[in-house]
Amino acid sequence: MQLTRRDWLALAAALPSAARALAADAVDDTVARASDAIRGYSAEGFHRTATEVDRASADRLLALAQATGAAPRLEPFDLSRVDPVAQFVEIDGRRIEGLVMFDAPFTTADGVAGAIGGADADRPIAFTRIPPTGEAALRAIRTRSRHRAIVAATMGGQPGLCPVNAAWFSAPFGPPVLQVSGEHADVLERAAAGGSTVRVVAHATRQPATAFNVVADVAGSRPELAPVCVMTPRSGWHANASERGGGLVCWLEALRAAASARAARRVRFVASSGHELGHLGLRAYLDRNGTIAHDAVAWVHFGANIGASTGAVGMTASDAALTRDATTALARYQLDGIRQSAAAQVGGEAATIDRAGGRFVSLIGQNGWFHNPRDLWPDAVDIRTVARFARATADLVVALATTTS
């Protein structure tokens, strides 16, 4: 007998005590795999797209995916990789190291010099503060800027250089931008108030390179049915153990569940590189697969900070039916207090699916270590919360793949 999606999700609600016991056992079983996955991911290093670390990370994720019983593969895509050369601002004889903005032009090796002022000041160099989620706000400053360069202090939840994603990587614009740690914000603010002369070097080159998505297809018994798609990014700034680790665990556990379920619908999985560069990997995947963004019966998006030790996870779904299905699956694992947002507030890769008119459920959390160099295993991760989300979303993916209507 094949269960419908409604039957599958109703089973836990009908047997609460038994369901809770089974859920607890499943979480316990998942913790060790989750710990191994995130520990290894954190140890790999700086997960910037198309670097040696990124390729090694793809190979390791491929091996972990093979261990689920699925048949994953690597899919390449090409890009023009940014290779920083020299990145700093000199002020009063002091050098402050930083990071170039990857979707802006670069300076020469000599950089540019001049008086520094606020973003609205009529001086050659501009200074601003920006959070690591501030792509849109920084874009507004860059678009109207007539400065020779901008210095942006990144104001993360913890001290450290917390880069802003390069959302317009494929179409660089504005003046060169140097990002520096927020710890230097007050020094630069005083310099801007006094119009001090500074030198900004944001020198980098671009090289042809190849990055890889890790993908897998799990066949269903009804190939004529639209597939379920499961996605998570796997690249980003620094080691990003809690930013990306929870999503990778959820992705692997959903793959493990789908591979053993023999459900009606095919389930397609993509763990994409290029997240911090305007979602290059997902875009490459969609380009290869026609109208799948719209045609899939649903996309499950494992976004940032699932199970981070410093913040709660929120959920956004495209419609009431998916909200109900996801809420039911989460409640079985005592995740029934999750914050819900309207579909219009969707972020990350799920926004691409939304723009294509596709259906989706997206999980994205908050995190004091977001984009921070100290986002490391184990301190930044709540591993049991990761495991609970992984089990709940694996159940959700199988339930979605089981329905035939």
C-alpha cells in the first residue's frame, strides 16, 4: 500500500506518543552523521567559489552523498574567478587590511588616494558602515557614488571582517570597494569627519575557472509526475560552519531518506557553489534544466544558519498547502514554534524560484556568526537542533514525493 502525502503527515499527528519516541530515536541516529559532516566542512577552510578548498569540499560532499545510497555526480560551471592581490587602506601611517568587493571594479596596485568623507560627502574616498546582509543598501550607495573608492566597515554580530555577498558578480559596477572589519569603524569614522587623506588599494585579478555543483536524481515510480527539488548552497565566506553546515546536513539526510523511500515522484538534489557570487551555481543548474524552477511540484530550500548556536530559524513558503505540510513535519520534532514570514519576504536561492513562479518552502535562520571568520565547529553550531531540522525536512521531502495529486 502506498501512502498519500496527507496519510504520511497525518500519521505522526494521530499517534503523538509513538511519533515523539520515533522522532527522538531518529534525531539520536542523525547527530553522529551531522557532527561528522559539519566538523569536516568547517575544517576544510575558506569556502570561496572555484578555489582549491571549494573543489576539495565538493569531492567530500560527493563522497558523503554516495554513502546515502544515492548516485550523485559533479556538474561543472565556468566563471571568472576573482583573485585578490593587495587589499588595504592606509591612514596616518597605519595599514588596515581588508577584502575587495567581488562585484566592483578593482584599483591598480598603487590604489587611489584622497580625502575621506561620508558616503554623501563630496570627497574622493567615501566611508560607510554596512551589515553583512547589506547588499541592497550598499548597492544604493555604490549606484549614486561618484567617488574614486569606497571603504565599507562590515558590522557583523561578532568582531571580524564579515563580507557582503557579491550579488552582481556577473555585472560589476560602481567604484572600487574595500571591505574592512567593523573593529576599525570608529577610526575610519573619525578620519571621515576630519577629511583625512587615505590611500585605498583594492587590487585583484580575474582568472577563468571552473566550480562544481553536487547533484543527484532519485528516480520515482511515476516518471510522468513533476519532481520535488531540494537545494542548498555549499560555498561562502570563511569556513561558515553554522551558516552552511546545517543546510548541508539537511540536504544529505533528505537524500538518504529519498534514496530508500521509492516514492512516486523523482526527487532532484542540487548543492550549489557560487552562493556568495549572485547564486552562480543555482543559475547554472537551472540553465541546464529548462523550466524546472516553475515546473517542479515543490522546491525545498535549506538556506543559511539552520541550527546555528546564536539564532532562531524562520520559514517562508509560497502557499498555504506547503506551509501546512512543512509545519506538520516540523512539529513532530518539537519545531512548532518556528517563525513564519510571508512569501514576499523570501531570500536566498528560493527568491530565484519565486521569481520563476515556482512553489517552495525555504528555511533561513539568524546567526551572530554570520559571514564571520570564527564561524567554526563546534561553538557556532547547535548540533541537536541541526539534527531535528534534518529529520523533519527529510520527512517533508519524502511526503512531498509520495503524493500523486
